Amino acid sequence: MTLWGGRFSEDPDDILWRYTVDHSDRRLLLDDITGSMAHVTMLGHTGIVPGDEAETLRAGLEKIRDDALSGRFRFSDGDEDVHAAVERHLIELVGEVGAKLHTGRSRNDQVALDLRLHMRRMAADRIDQIAGYIETLADIAGDHATTPVASYTHLQQAQVVPLGHHVLAYAWMAMRDRDRFIDLRRRLSESPLGANASGGSSLPLDPVAVAEELGMDATFHNSLDAVASRDLVSEYVFCAASTMVSLSRLAEEMTMWASTEFGWVTYADRHTTGSSALPQKKNPDMAELARGRTADAIGAVTTILVMQKALPLSYNRDLQGDKEQVFRVDDLLSSTLTALSAMLRGAEFHPPVPSSWTTTLDLAETLVRRGVPFRHAHEAVGGLVGRLVAAGRDLADITPAELLDAHERFERDDVDLVDPTTSMDRRASPGGGSPESVREQVRLLGERLARE
Ligand code: ARG
């Protein structure tokens, strides 16, 4: 039975049903019940529905919530959506008074509320999960505060940094991704219930009481905006997609680091897969799939925005598709955080010592400390590099005489500067790639996570 049979002389065609009914909103079940409980409480206290009837409605909804929590709630093929399913159950349970549930309400403001409640819960989960991922990165960084690796620009070896410093770059990205969810959760705390179908109601609804009961901070100011807007859904999808992009960049590196050429890491056997053809293979599939599936998250951002771009006010059925997008991206983000965190926890890092070429800036900055303008120092060291490369030699092999020949301000002991393992100990600038900086970052990250 539909919620709108009255004005129709025919039953809905199967074709219509199959085309319009979308089960993705079944995930909103608990939120729909929560919203309805707040609604009937408000109907009772405003006197729109007699107090005893509001009590009966509330008790019925509580029973339905228990059924939902214990998995006993059953949808039927005739339920057009989650809202219809809950109303049908309620009427089955409490009889005719159940027909008062939808007083002063439309599925338009109802679904807008359900979705906000649900996104608030999803955001809370993702905020916790990202914190766990940051802790994983911080633990690895703590273990590798003094393990030297090359940092890269243009995928060319640049300077020596601790492996921990490299890993923590992803922790700070994740911290901002997490902050975006925290920020969005505040915006999600505005209740649209009471907007009704589009223009409000002639009944004395009390949207503020509903919001308060739901632990939300505010109510809508414009009923058309309340039922028509999905920018917060777009924002959720973006927050998730942006986090996926951050994870995907790490996933790309995790894949690359496991190559023979890089040789930085060995993943646990249980977190890798084999080849059906090549017995020696050990593939980082979880990282590759994270990278690949990020395409879907990025696509969802486009889909959710395009879905809204030409919609007239206020509610339009197009908007039903918002749920599929946001749920899919959220599931993807959740499973990816779990997969990559596990892979990282089980990983053994053993990066090779970077080449001595990564120390050329130390040579130049030594001259700077002795008063040589940086541009001249760069020129002198660049000349030395050019001669060594032309001769097929390594910077590690230079002699004190060659160094003195490169610039008069060099001293014989400066040959020690080309040892890449000591380069990062000289790094003095705040936030730079030094062991001390890594330890400080780990401390700061812990402090931030403890605060929020
Ligand atoms: N299933 C709909 C959605 O998700 C619920 C709102 C339907 N409203 C309506 N007037 N048909 O958007």
C-alpha cells in the first residue's frame, strides 16, 4: 500500500514500481525511527495529537527500533521507501492511531532529516577511524625517526629525510581530512523537520523542540531550502573523496615502495596476494585497489553536484539518488582506511640508504654559513656535481682537494658532509626532515587527537 493512494483510480504499475523504488534508503531505518520519535514527542507536547496518543505512537516506535536493532524488522515489497515501511509497521503495531504519525510532516523534510542524522553518525565513525589511521602512521614514524630515506621532487632524489618524516606528511593530510569531517558535522546539526512538503504547515509545529530532542543545534529558516538543498551531501561526498585522494597518494607510494627497484618495504604475507602464473610474485593488491577505487569516489563528487545543478525548488525526485552516492563513497572510505591501516601495521620498512647526491645542499649551505651568497655556493657545488657526473663518479668519492678546488671557503673536513646518514641530523629548520622534528610532530599529532 502506498502513502498516497487516495487520488488514484489504478494501482501503481510494476514498471513504475521497479523504476522508482530504490532500496538504498533502507540504511536510514534507525535514523528514520529516531526522527519519528522526536516528531511524535513534539506532536504530543504541542497538543497537535493528544498526549496519550503521542505516547502510544512513541511506544510503538520504540518497539520498532528494538526490532530494527535486533534485525527483526522486515521490509516488504510493497514498501515504497523506508518511511512507508516504518509507518506500515507502526499501524500494524498500534492500530489506527498510527495513521497520525505523518501529521505535519512530509517525506521531503523527513528524508532531509534522516540523511543528516545518518551523515552525522557516519562522520563520527570516519573521524574515529581517521584518528586510528593517523596513530598508525605516527607509530611507524616513531619507529623510524632516524631511518634515512631520500625525499623526492619530480620523482628525483632530493634531500635526505627520516622515513618517519615522509610517513607523517600523510598524517597531516589525514588530520586536515579529519578536520573537514569535524567541521561538516557541525553544519549537519541543523534540523529541517517542520518544513513539511515545501511551505510549512497550518499546524503549530515546534521545529526547535524536535531539534533539541535530536541533539541538533539549530533549525531551518526557510522551508524550501530545508527540503531542496543537498549541498551538505555534496560536502560529505567531497570530504570522503578528498580523504580517498590522500589515501590514494599513499597507496601509490606503498605500491612503489614494495617494488624491487625501491625496496623500501615488505608487507606481511597475509596482506598481499600471489600470482597464478609467477611463483615469485607478492602483490600489494589492497594498495592498488585503494588507488583504483578512488576513481569511483571522485566520480561521485561529479555525480552528486550534477544531480543538483539544474533542479528547480524545492524537492524533486532526482534527489533520491543522493543516498546511493554518499553511502557508496562512505563505505569505500571506511574499507580503505581499514585495509591500508592493516597493511601499514603489518609492514616491515627497510629502505636503502639514499645516494650521496642528496647531500649537495649541505655542501652549499656550509658555504652560506661562511658568508658565501647562496647563488654562488649553488654554482660552485653545481660545477663539482657536473664534473663528477661527466667522469662517471659518485659524490661519495670526492677528495678534500677536489672540494677546496670547487670553492676556496671549503675546508678539508667538509668531505664528511657527503655522508647521507648524517645529513638529516644537520637539518635545523622547524618542520624540516630531522629526527627531532619527527618526534615533535608525533607529539603534536597525539596532542591534537587527544583534544578533538
Ligand atoms: N525516497 C525519497 C527520497 O529519498 C523520499 C522522499 C520522497 N518524497 C516524495 N514526495 N516522493 O528522496
